[in-house]
Amino acid sequence: MTRLITVRFLFFIAALFFFGNAESQTSLDNIATIKQRVKSRRISSYDRTGGNNDRFENIMSGETITIAEIKGAGVINHIWITTAPEAPTLNRSDIIIRMYWDGKEYPSVESPLGPFFGQGWDESYPMTSLPLAASPVKGNALISYFKMPFAKGAKIEIENQADVPIAAFYYYIDYVEMEESPKDIGYFHAWYNQEITETAPEGENEGKMLTAKLGGFIGENLKGEKNYTILNTKGKGHYVGVNYYVNTPTPIWYGEGDDMFFIDDEETPSLNGTGTEDYFNSAWCPNERYEHAYFGYARVPDDIGWLGRTHVYRFHIEDPVFFEKSLRFSIEHGHNNYLTMQLASVAYWYLDKPGRLDPIPTKEERKLKPVINYIDMHRWRHEWRKNMGSDPKLWGNEPTPEQK
């Protein structure tokens, strides 16, 4: 009886905390609360003549257009976009979206359109999460439910850096208009990065795959000096997630790289992970599609091992990473940065002021690397045979002299 009373008491305390604390309300709780002094508003591409041509047409290569300009205080709570022609004819990685808060001349959001909404490379595929989605048909509808508050105004623009015109651009931007600035306002930020990582001079010795002389996992990485950068920001705020895109030219597992969060100018990370898949809430070298509201694998290779393209995401909805002065978030490309890969990412975070971003990679720097295929593998085999003495009966799994 005593145990039953204790359990009921704990449940009562938990329920009181959950339902009595406004900050712990869920979206379904919040929907039943009558809001004060707010009005719903929308900016869209609807046909101003009342007809059915509900789109912007022929946005030419090199052209920048403003799709929304809002005065005063409010919160953007929903964005929907679709474009034509479909990928890969129109590469959505060559359409840039920028967002400006409170009249600043610099954007606090800058990213290629596709990667921002969870579409990697020049591809189109379904992706599902709580704040972002790419929905039917084939991921052509791009959706955001991130809250984007502002105190004095907001502007969103699109730049076409593709080699072809955007024949059709449809969009909704839904927001609430407010009489005064939201309390404790957090300004939404997003930033795109991309890099071809470099291996160490001794080569891609990952996962104990090479010689006994070289050993297995080589060296130590305590300060993340050669890590891939996902986010490097100044100010007070909290980090809320990332879309992470991997293109690997090797079939070996790419995910021994640890995630490292350096908070408030730390020299060593106070949040140090144990492997790429561990940070993304999976385990044991996954290679299957899986989509949760907060994390998942929206795209995985269907070739040999982990060769090719993988898109994985994680959103810190329940567990934001808080910082007072700065945050640097990076990840190893293989243990101690021993793998050459083409990595790309979009980081999402909030600051107490609109922040200035580092420049994103240029169109030329964003140029996509192809996926390695069976022809490339046969070329590798040919070179390996020559290095092994060209014995006509070589099979392919013979150890090198160093491995014997």
C-alpha cells in the first residue's frame, strides 16, 4: 500500500509540473490557449488578378527576388515552397534562401534551398521530421515549422544561382502579427557549410583496415583542430539541430568521427561524443532509412558498404545546447580525421540578437562530387594487381607484404 501511494504521489507531482508549468506545454496544450492581441497573416505567390497562375515565373539565373517583407513584430510559424522544373534539371542546391531580421543589412539565415529543407545534393526524396519536411511528390514540397520571431520586421529573399531559370516558384509564408515584440525573443539562424575533407599523409587507415605497422585507430584528437565545422557562432543562445550530408568515395564505414561542442571559448569540448552515428541517435554503423520526429536517416546508399551519399539529421527539440558567449560545433571525418569525404551541413540555432554569418561556400565551391561506381572500383583493382606483382590468379583479398 505504501509503495502504491508513493507511485501515485510521484505521478501527481509530475502531472502538476507538466500541466501547471506553462513552459512545459506541448503544442496540443498550447492550441487550446486563447491568444491576446495577435492576428494571423500570410504572404504567398497567389495570383493577384484572382486567376489560377499562383506562382512567380521565370526567375532568371543570377536574379534575386524578395518573397516576403514584413514590418513590425511577429513570428513566422510556417513556410511551404515548391519549384519547377524538378530536380536535377533545376538543382535546388543552387537556389539560395536568405532571411533578415529587424532591418539588418546582413542575413541571419543563408543556405541553399534544398539542403535547408532536408534535400541533399541535386536530389529529391521524402524526408520527415518535426521542424522540417520534404513531402510528396518525391520531396518536391519543402516545409518548415521552425518558429522565427522578430521585433521590428523580417525579409526573405531567393537568389537563383542555377544555370537555368526557375520556371515556377510557389510559396506560403504564414506568420502572426503582434502589437509588441515577443518576450525573451530568440532570433532564428541557419548556416550552410561544405568541404572536401583531407586525409592524413599516411592515408585512409580507418577501422583497423590497413597494415599492422600502422595499427588501427591512429593518433589522438583532443581539440578538434582538423574537424569539419558545422557551426561557429558568437553570442548568447542555443543550438537546435543539423542536416548533415555525407558523400564518401570509400565503402568503409565513415562514422567513427566524434562530435565535439566547444561552449564559451573552451579549448577542449565539454560535450564530446563517441561516434557519428551515436550523435545521430543510431548505433552499429547503420545503413537503412529511418525517420523520427527528432532524428533520422532520410537517404542512405544502396551500393557497397557505405559508398556514396547519406543524409542524416538531428534536431535538439528536447535537449538544446545552451551557450552564453559562443559555440563551436565540429565533427571528425573518420577517427582523428582520416577520411576524405565531401561533407555538407545546415546548422540551426537561436541567438538573443540577429547575428552575422560567415560567408557560405560559393557555387564553384559547392560543385557536387560524383558517386564512385563499379568502373572506378575496377580501376582500383587493376592498380592493386600491378602493386601485387600482376600474378594472373590474384583474387582480390590477398594480404600485402606489410599485412602478412
